[in-house]
Amino acid sequence: MSRSRLVPAALVLLLAGCAAVQDGRQAPAATEARGAPPPAAAAAHMVQAPSVAGVAEEAFGRAGWGRQGEFMLGGQRVHYERGAARLALFEPLPADLPAPLRFGWARPAGDGAAACEAWTPARSDNARAAGASPWVLSCRWGSAPSAMLQIGEGAPRGGVLSREGAYRRGEMTIGLRSVHRLEGRAAPQPAAVGYELLHQGTVVGSLDLAGPVPRLRRPDPATPLGRAVTEAALALALVWEPR
């Protein structure tokens, strides 16, 4: 059976654990980067759900990923390789790029590594109406226990085409959905300004992509929930480009 016929079933499986999620949002160059993360000095911020509004932000990464590099997150080193110098879920998938991303995360409990693939499925009616060609990102972490993430086209929200998906590790499922609203602005943005990460219907983490570098709010990374949120957020951040 071809991969194109397997895509809907995979998405249905991953999103099954997130079907009951309720919307808790408020209305309105390839050189390596090492050392401490740069400051996240930016006027724009994505709208935060009340459940994470009081969680401290962690800035990480760099203003422009390029093809490869390293950065620090919470004292742990992350290294990555991307299949293109520019790669974003809300931009067309570069041609002949089946393996867009690899990254590894050094943790006290042991290193983790993810390998990702990508493809553009047949365009839905919503995608054709929006003039978009959303692509699917699928990542796997090791094999024992197996963990995977998949995200692609989501339902239109506020007149814009969203991205939705899930991360699964064992019995844990983390829902993923793009955020398109900035604090102090009523109109939604066409591309995501960040992502919410949900567990059992509650937003437990957020990835703010409205500034020059990503800003993460997460549970304690030493816990299984914090690890899951961190791994999913890293994948989402690395398929984003600063505006």
C-alpha cells in the first residue's frame, strides 16, 4: 500500500487522543550557535491560554536556523540538521525533500534523537480555497518505547487554515495545534505565531514563535509530561522561520 493511502489513517490514529480537546485560549547562514540562548527581545507575543499564562518562558535557538547548528535549552545541548536552509510548515515544502529534519537532545536520563520525513498529500477543499499546499511532518524518536509526532492540515479557525496533530510516547498523547492570534491584535495571522501543546484537554505547554527566537513554556522537563512537551516543541520550532 502506498504512503499516500496511509496518511489519513495515521492522522486519525494520532488525533484520536485529542478529539475531546476544548479551546482554552484567551480572546484577544549554517554556523553553529553554542552557549546560552539569545534573549527573546520582541514586542509581539502569541496569545497564551490561562493554564500556562503564569509559566516562565525559556528562550532558545537562534534567529535563523540555516541547515545545521547547535543551541542550549535548559542546560541541555540540542544539535540539528535540516534538509533545506528555509523550512516552514506554513510555506511550500521544498522539492525532493523527503527527510527534512534530524535532531538530537542530550538529557541527564539519556540522549534522544528524532528523524523526520515530510510529504504533501492531496489538497483538501479547504486548502484549495486558501490557495495553500499544507504538508505533513512525521517524526520518530528511537524504538523503545516508540514515540512519534505527526502534524499537518487542521480545521480552518478564524478564517485561516491551521495545523493540527499529535505527539505520542507509550500511553501519553500530546495534542498539537497552531495559534494565529497575537496579544493586542484582533485579526488572526495567516501563518502560525506559535503552538499550543495539550494533555487530556488542557494546554500544558506553549511555543511562542512571534519573536526572533522561539520561547517555550513547559512542565518540568524531568517529568514524562515535560519530556514529551519538550520533544514536540523542538520539532515544531525547527520547521519554522523567523519573519
